[in-house]
Amino acid sequence: MTEVSEETSTSPAPAPGRSRGRRRGSGLSEVALARVFVTPAILLMALVALFPVVYAAVLSMQDYTRRTHQGFAGFDNYVQALGDGRFWDSLVFTFVFTVTSVAFEFVIGLGFALLMNQAFRGRGITRAAILVPWVIPTVIAAQMWFFMFNVTPGFINTVFGLGNFNWLGQGGWAAFAVVFADVWKTSPFVALLLLAGLQTIPGELYESARVDGASMFQRFWLVTLPLLKPAILVALLFRTVEALRVYDLPQVMTGGAFGTESLSILVQQYVVQTPDPGYGAALSTLTFILVLGVGMIFVKMLGKELVLGGEQ
Amino acid sequence: MTTPRGRVGVALAAAFSLTILPACTPSGDGGDEEGGGELTWAIGGAEANPGGIHQRIAELWSEQNPDTPITIEVLPEEADQQREQQALELQAEGSGFDVLGVDVIWTGEYSENEWLESLEDVRGDIEEAVLPGPLESATWGGELWAAPYNSNAGFLYYRTDLVDEPPTTWEELCEVATRVGEEEGIGGLVAQGARYEGFVVNWLEYYWSDGGELFNEDQTAVEFDTETATEVTEWLRQAQEDGCLAPGFNTAREEEARNEFQSGNAVFMRNWPYAYGLIQDDDQSPVREDFDIAPLPTFSGEGTISALGGFNNGVSAFSDNKEAAKEFVVWAATNEEVQKMLATEASVPPVAASVYEDQELADDPVMSLLGEVLPDARPRPPAPSWNEISVEMQRALFPAYNGEAEPQQASQQVADFLQSTIE
């Protein structure tokens, strides 16, 4: 570190006389310095982010059951996973969960954001109220919704006079309850991201649109939405990637019963519970590839958006 | 510095950090360096918290053995998470835990992983004091791996204001539950029907009480009877359709079941002994004066069968203080005062035979029923693969009784899986 600070102090102020030192300093500065500064961050990332991923990939090629290591297995674990009905069942649920929950969260979140962006009396309280669900830890929210939906104590059934309707104890409705709880929990997060985007749109644009005779719907469709696109993509990216990894909500609310077993629940079951770390690592690597793929599509769209936005 | 060289440098640095990482992993050191003979007891659950019975027993030992005092490392509430905490320490061969609270179904896994010290040399002392069921649960491969500590068994709770005599067969129970439940407008039977280990325990009680078996005695051959399994699963499915099972049966664990019964919403409940004291002490409960406990019914009407629960204390193979730890586990299993404390100061069923013969406790309804039930209580096989078997049984049998799979197919699936675990 001391070496670095020496170089930084020499490079901007050309030292008189010693030309060799100056040349060395200016040659190193830009690129090399950037590297030096970035290295600790990259090392840290490698340690906490890359290492587990690589380790899981290595582990997934091993025959490793009940904590006894039985040697190299090649792609056996992957072949087993792709031929396993449970993997496909949980993949289907994970996709259905992701698509439905993210769609509802986006629509509701956008509504909230537009509302919070208006100037009206009581805006502070409205903003705070909308954000409350986001502040509650997911496991606690999940336990709360379990109590709300479950037959005992059955708050929802009591409020709506539904008798003993078994929300969490039958196919279809169990998945509905999990999606519902997730939408409740995470819509405020989408709203927050979109609100930040809304606030970057200059007021003059709306004014000139109004002068040109644009209706409220046209102003929303032709001004707000196109300018909000980067914020929307960021919000969808975050939500989609997170929804694909969902674990806590279905685990607490249904334990994965009635077709609500997400990929992460399946992974946890094999890595921790049985334990079958080799097979579990293969499943988690497949989940990683899936999340990475979806994430990269978003990042690509986002990159294009930013470049295009820059050109305009 | 050229760009490719830079990349190589970063890659090298990353590779370097990867190779040294395992070496940096702390290998779980206990308090042994500072304390000399101090012992650490890794056990979980409500009674391990300050004020709980495990704490009081630890204090008693520390008073009597000031050279080797013991402190509790409180593990999580859920058995699965306790196992994971212990596994993390033991897999790293850490000496942080000297005494391990081992659930009756972990014995096989722990001993095959060589995490436990054999207790064969103190077997005589333990054998003469402890009930045979718990002793069997601490044995794997013919060797004793842990000293039994506390036991557990399922009871049938019933409403004395609605039912004159507790039923002796499951069919009779369902007949009464459906009829009385309808008359009173409440649920019939509540139990542990959610998709988790507790459901497997409940299902096994039905299956065993219909004459079914999982393995032969030394667990070398599968004796799973698919016909009995199908019959039992179809019965449970029918019971759900007929309204014998209370609404919400298939999402209930221990506490949901207790709440439902305690607030007067069910005629019968299958639960562990802990619920007895809690219902009795609840002034708000409409049933606190109107319930009693009985042995679980069977399908034949003869005798009773309950799944055996509880914890055994094992000595960690990586402990720095094995002799003292061994003395402690034997003491906790055989000392009459300790074993009696479990029964009198908490509703934790002891393992010492003498406590069940104690005249002072003869009037205690929980203790006398336990004395009746425990000799016939059966451990789930403490095989190393038990967790896999349990998960497979949950996946196969839970949808089958909920009408989402065929009981016949589900039973075959369990049979095939059991076969695969011994091959």
C-alpha cells in the first residue's frame, strides 16, 4: 500500500530532473494503478462469491453421499438430476412462482410508485405504510402468512367467513398462498426502485407534453414508460433472480408440500438434510446456471438500453 | 505489465486464495485451552435454555464435580438443525463439543461417521439402569454408542366430556371422531399430518400397529409389507375424506395440533407427553378439566404401539476430555436423582427403569401411562440412511393420503427405496 501511495504522489506532479522515474511513473499510472486498486476487491469477491460456486461445481462431480466421499463421479449426478421427476417438478413450480409473482409485483409496485410520486397531503405516511412489508424479515412474514392462511388459527377464513377452507393443504391453493405472500412482501421493493426512476424524469418533459396536447394516458405511455425503462429492467432483474432462488417463503408456509417445492428447497434437502452433498451440489449448480442465464439476458437488455440511451 | 499477464496474475491470486482457504478454516476450538477439565454439552430444544431442566442437571453435575464442570452449548429448537450444527463441528474434527445430545435416529449415522466414542466398556452400568427401548436406540451394529438420557412416546388425548371410553382400534376411533365431531361441530382427530418427519412417525404408528415392519432385526433385509402399507395409507385417505381427521390435519405439526385440541376444536389428539402439562396449566382452555390420556389404538385392538423418541448422550470422538465426558453421560443416564428430576421438574420422560417404579410418582398420570406405553414403544431404525428414508417416505406417502398419488404405487416406491439403502 505504501508503494502505491508513493506512485500516486509522484505521477501527477512531475519531479524535476529524474526523467527515468517520471517515465516509469506515468507508464504505470492509468491501467496498472487501476489494477492495483481493483485487486483487493476482486480477491474479496473471489473469496466470498467465486469460491463457493467453483467449490459446488467441483463437488457436483463427486460421488459424495452421507458425508462419505466415494470418488469421482463425472457427470453422473447431473444425469441423475435431469432424469429426476422431482427436479422438473420443482423447476416448473419455480418458474410459475417467478413469472406470476414478478408480474403482480411489477404491476402493483408501479401503481405504488406512481402514487408515491404524486404531491399530496399525507404522502410521507403513505410512503411509510407502503414500505412496511418490505422491512419485515421474510421468515417472519412467511410465518405470519402461515398463521393467516392455515386452518388453525385461520384468520383469513374467519374474516371472510370461509369456514375451514384448507388453503395450505391442497394443490393449487398452496401455491397461490405462497405467491400472494411474496407479492405482499416484495411489491414495495419494486415500488421503491421505480420511484427512484420516476424522480429522475424532468418535469419539463411533462409540461411540454401537456402543451402539445397529450392526454394523461399518453403522457404515461409516451413519456413515463420509455424513460422509466432502465429502472424497470433493474427492478425486474433483481426480482426475477431473487424469485428463482426462493427458499424461505415456501419452506416456512408449506414445507414444499402440494407442489410448492422450489429448486432451492430441493437443494437444501440434499445438501443439508439427507445429506447427499454431491447430488445436492449438482442441483445447486444447475440452479446457478439457470439464474446466471436469466440474469445475463437482463443485463444484456439493460446494457443495450444504457448504450442507446447514451446515444440519444 | 501486459493485459494477458495481468489476467494471469489475477487468476493466480485467486487460485492462491482458494488453496489456502481450507487451511484457514477454524477447526472449532472449545474452551479447553483455558479451562483444563471443562466439558461442553451440545444439546438443543426448549429445556436447554436457561432455566430448563438440562441446565439444572448441568448445574448439579458442576456442583458435584468442580474439577470437570459442564456448560451447555445451546443448539437450535429443531432436531434437523441441531444435527446440522453438530455435524459442522464434527466434520471439521473440532473438539468444541465433548458431550453430544444425539436424537434416537442419528445413532447409526454418527457411529458410521466415527464421530462417537464406543461406550461398550460402561455398557454394564447403563444396561442395568435403563429401559430396553432407549438402550436399543443407542445401539448400532451391536455396539453401544451413547447413554440414553430421555425418552418420548405418543399418547392419545381424548375429551372425557364427549367420549366415555378411549377407543382401542383406529377404526373405532374414526367412527367416534366422525360422529361426535359432527354432533359437536368440531374436528375429529388432530395429529402430526404435515409433510415432515412427524408425519413419518405418525404413519409408522399406524403401520406398525397393523403388523408392518421396515427391516429385520439386524437391519440386513427389508421386511416392508406393501400390502399393509397400502391398506394403512388408504385408511388414512378415507379418514380424511370421511371427516374423521380434523380440518387442517395435513398442515399440522405438534403445536398446531395442541392449539386445536387445547381450544376445544377436536375430539382426539395424537401428541407427545409435553402437551399434558401445558393444557392443564392453561386457565383459558375450555378442555383443561375435560381431557385424559390413553395408549394409542392399534388396528387389531390388542395392546398399543408408539414410536419412540428422545435423546441419548454420546461422547464426541474428538473430545479432549473423553474420560470425564464418559462419566457424565453414564451419570446422567443412571443417577436416580437426575432421572427423577426429568419427570418431576419437567414433562420429560426419563429412561431409568427405577423412576417408573417409584411409589411417589405412581399417581402421576403421565408417568404411569409412560410406564405402560414405553415397553412397547418402537424406535425408528437408527440407520445411517434414516434421513433419506424419511424424506422418501414423506414424498411418497404424503401425496398418497392426500389423494394426489396412488397408495399402492407410493408403498411400492417406499419398498424399492428401502431395498436400495441396504444394497
